[in-house]
Amino acid sequence: VCITFDKLDKIGMDGVEAELTEKGFAKEAITKFTQFLEKNDFSLDSLKDMLEDKEPAESLEKIMTTVKALSAGAYDVVFDLSLVRGQGYYTGTVFEVESIDFKGAIAGGGRYDNLIGKFLNQSDFQSDLSVFSLSLCRTALKFQTAVKRLPYYMKTDI
């Protein structure tokens, strides 16, 4: 569903419906999903209202609240239902880290369950993990820009 949803801007709502139908999803589920998309409210509260099992949304709320509390409000955590990162292999929550000073993600990652077993072609190999990666090029550019803004006397000490 996520991979199809990610194509919404390219194939439109009719294309999303057609692809989900082709993949064998129930007509009722597709209708409910497209009605949700047509509301254009992708907030966590909107998603939570739609779910019968509230636990996934509540878990995300807890993560967001915890990050905000631990960072003393220094970082903003935003729920973005449209974020789809390699959903062909991620099996749970995905995330990106963005800088307000730099367009695009500087880091990202997500949850992988049993991915190593898939690569080894061993379905019984259990491996539950989350992965985080940092874009060194983007981070270096951000650092370089920040250094250029420093007064000259501070640059010589770096």
C-alpha cells in the first residue's frame, strides 16, 4: 500500500485505486483508503481516528513526545504519513532527519525485521533491528556553510 501511495502524485487517485485493485486488496478497504486520502488530512490524529487498533498511532505519539522531552524542545518531531522510504524492505516505522537550513534529508532509517534472513535466503534467520544512516555529503556541506559564517578568528582555530 505504501509503495502505491507514494505514486499518488504520479498516477493520481484513479491510478492508486487501479493498482490496489490489481494487487488484490478488497474494494471496501480501497474505498476507505481513498476517502482518507481525499480528506487531505495526513495528521497522526486523523490516522488514529481511522484505525480500529490505536496502538500503532499511540506508539508513534509516545516516540514523538519522548524525543521532544529528551531534547527539551530543541528538536521538532513531525509525523508525515507521506514519508515512504524503501518500503520494499523496511517493515515498520521509517524516519528522516532534516535540517531547517538545508533542503532534503541529512539522515534517515527505519525498522527491518528478518532482512538479513531474506538476503541469506534463510527464512528462519530472525533479525529484528533498526538502522540509521547519515548523509556525509549533505552533513559536510551543512558544516562547511556553518564554518563560513564564523568570524575569521574562530576559523583559524578549527
